[in-house]
Amino acid sequence: MGRGTSWMRMDKNDGQPHRPSRRELLRQMAYLPLVLPLSAGRAFPLLGIADPQEDRPGNHARQKPQPAPPPPLTSLSPEDEQFLDGLEQSCFRFFWEQANAETGLIKDRCNVRTKDTSLAASIASSGFGLTAICIAEKRGFIPRADARLRVVKSLSFLWHKLPTHRGFYFHFANVNTGERVWDSEVSSVDTAILLCGVLTCRQHFADDHDISALAHAIFDRVDWTWLSEDTSILSHGWTPELGFIPSRWDFYSELMMMYLLGMGSSSHPLNSDAWFAWKRTIFEYDGLRYIGSFAPLFVHQYSQAWFDFRNKRDRYADYFVNSMIATDVHRRFCLELNEEFSDYSNALWGITASDSARGYVVWGGPPAMGPIDGTVVPCAAGGSLPFLPAATMRVLHTIHDHYPRAWCQYGFVDAFNPLTDWYDTDVIGIDTGIIMVMAENARTGFVWDTFMKNPEAVRGMEVAGFQPYDSPNPQAVMMPQPES
């Protein structure tokens, strides 16, 4: 499959078309050449290759560019708060209505323009959904008794009935039965997202013995040592037919939550070596230096939905500040594309893995990847709300106020293109979920505060060597520190 091309197959279990996940597409793209146009800067070192400019004659005395400071945090206005309250209610409606109330599983996606008949649930969508229930109960969107009942049924199904292997779950399942669909893999990162939702429920309903016991059992069953028995670098997953997937979690991405959960486990813990085994590539764009990867913006969002990295750093970086910088870099990248795609502006930007007029694509930048065509993806800004509140709120207000067809009963559709008048018909669970969770974190820090009460989360960050500090120095924050 060519880069940026979409594909699907029909599933033998329910006849529904299978759309590849973003990680399937990224795995395939790993074998294809990448074009790396950083017109406003350079990405270096790339895969451990030194910057070639440094070795040219006459350049040894050249002063290296200094990283620009990260954008300042700003507060939300009363109008922003009102808008986000309505947005969170709409997002939550997806997780409540598109779930099977008995299994607790939540659909991977939903067509909001016709009657949706899809049956595929994803465990990542379900993880976001469990977190969404906690937010909704706290906000008064639903009564506590209803929230508790849904959580108990969900965790009971996860513990007693949903198929697992060594405690890890299959990526996709039938929403009504839990049966594996699309020959999907036992997914390491999607299981991690599900576990984050489970642990959030455990602390939000801390006085409920049933929820606490089920959450403990589900988490402690996960055998992280099986996933790392021959290496410190974890596999993307496993299938009964082929065994371990060759692709490994070896470069900075959404992997942080997975490694931290594994190191925080008391039953099957990962060795601390795992945290130091994956690579942290330094990119530079427009004078801004940050840890990144050849992947869309979502990699800077997902782990930070639950783990609170604020005012903490390991030997390498302050990852919260890193995501602030990466988000601002992406905003600047979109503004630079304005000459080619006139819809991109300071009030309308954001490209990350999403639907498109051509199907599901993995796109973004810098460096530019995928067939960028002017499409706007609301969760790019929505999932970055804590990092750049003012800049991202400007985008969300613009979409809501000026592009009504991008809005539906569940919040924003997954993507739209103002230049071609294309609007998606679907909402995707993980994209709706990252908007809702990060909106709440930007407003109150509720998910961070709740999740970090879990001893597993605290222990994982301690094993990784995180230490609190007072005032981030942008110039020191991003560069890898020498190993002791």
C-alpha cells in the first residue's frame, strides 16, 4: 500500500468493512521512504545520524540555533468554560449511547448521518469511555448510580468474558459478544489505554469494593514480562496465527503510558531498563527543539491524557513542556502550508491521523507526511487543549461557529475539508475521547488528579526516574541529559 492510501477489508464475523488502525498504517509506512521537507528548520539527529552541516568546513565555529521558549500557558475564559462544558457533554453522549450497556464495550466509530449498524468495538475506545463516565458523573451529566452500574458491568465483562492473552486484549471485538473481529491483534498499546480507563474508575469510585476488586484483578492479570521476555523493547502485539508482531515500541510516541504502567505493575513488572531502551530523537523546527518522531500529533497527547507530567522530568526531558513545544511547532507548520492550502490559518489548523475523503490516513507534520490536502482534524487541537489553551480554543470556536456541518450530536465529526466541501460522516471513539479527556484536564486537571492516585502510576514514574522541579528552563528541558 502506498503512503497515505486507505484500504479496508470485509470481516468474516460481521460483514463490516475493516479500516486499518493508525498503528497498522504507521507500521506499513516504516518500510517506505519518507520525504522530510523541513523548510523552516531541520530535524536532527535522524535515527542517530548526526547533522551533516556540522562537519562541513568553516562550520565548526557557527553558533547553533537556540531553542525558542515554549508558548506561555493561558487561562480559559468564562465563554471557553461554557463552550467546553457543552463539548464534553456531546462527547460523552457518544460513549454512553454507542456502548452495549451489558458488555460495556464501546464502538470504534459511528456514522452520525445515517442509522449506524456497525458492530466493531475497540478496547481503546472503551478505555476512553470508562474515563468519560468518571468525568460525566463528576460533572453531573449522569447520576452516580447509573455511572456505577455501567462501570461494574464493563469491568465484570472485561474480567470474566472478554478474551485475553496473558491479560492483554484483542484490539477489536464485537460490541455485543466480545468476540474477536477482523483477525485483530492482541494490542499492547490499546490494552494500555483500556487499563488507564480501568484505573481511573478504580480511584473515582474508590469507596466501591466491587469496582476496586475488579480493577485490581484486571490490571494484575496483565503479564508485562511475557511481552518483554527477550527484549526491553515491547512488541506492538501478538496474534494466535503469527505470534509476536515484529514492530517494536522503540521510538518516542504514545508508548510512555505503556512502559510506565508495566514498570508500575506489582504482579508482573517491567524492568526499569525498558524506560531507557527506546529512542528520543531531537527535532528542530523554526528554532523550536523538541523530542518527536515520524508520526502525527496524537503521539504527543495520549500518554498525557492520564499521566501527569507537569513540573516533572526524567533524565531526558519535561514531557509536558515537550508536548507544548511540539503542538506549537505543528501550528506553525500548518500556517506555513497556507500558501498551498488557504484554509489553514491561526484560527483553523490541525492535522493528525483521521478519516479523509480518501479513507483513513496517517498524516501530519513536520516533517510533512501523508497526502495533506487542506483537511482539518478537530482532535488535533482538541487533544492539545492543556498545552496551548488559547490557540486551540480559537480553533475549536472557529470550527463550531463557522462550519456547522462539522458538528453533530457527539461533538465534532472526525475531519472535514473546507476547500473541497467534504465533511466526514463518522465520529471515531479515540478521537472524541482525547478531546473530552483533555478538555477536562485543561479545565480542572480532574483526570490527572484521579489517575495519579493509583500506586501503579506513581510507582511507574518513580522507577523511570521522574523528579519534580520548580521552573522549567526551555533550553535545558529538551536536550537529552548525559547518562550517569
